[in-house]
Amino acid sequence: MPYVNIKITRENATPDQKAALIRGVTDLLVEVLNKDPATTFVVIDEVALEDWGVGGLPVAEFRRQRLSAASTASS
């Protein structure tokens, strides 16, 4: 029985978007693993930006630096 855990950040994902993620992952499991959709479990966990990171920085700080660098480069 496949179990997939999706982590998304708390950035206003709508219930419809979450349902689309679940449908997409279920379809992938059916197509790739030939699993019965009724036996698949898809869990979506919402996490705060500060709970994970990219390149050694919390995501919020990483994004701030990227935005700052982009605005400096366009000036």
C-alpha cells in the first residue's frame, strides 16, 4: 500500500490546490506502480517556512536574499 507524504509551505494553498496534488500523486502511483487508487494514501503536511531550508539558510531568508539580489541586478 503506497503512502506519500507531501510537505508544502503555509503560503495560502487552497483546498482545491491540495485536492489537485492528491489527485496528481494518486494518478502517478496508478500509472507508475500500477496500484489501485483505493489503496493509496496521500498526506499533505503544511510546514512553516522557518522549519526547513535551502543552502543552509531558512527558506524565508533564502528568498529575501534572492529578491534582494534580483532587485540589485535589475537596477
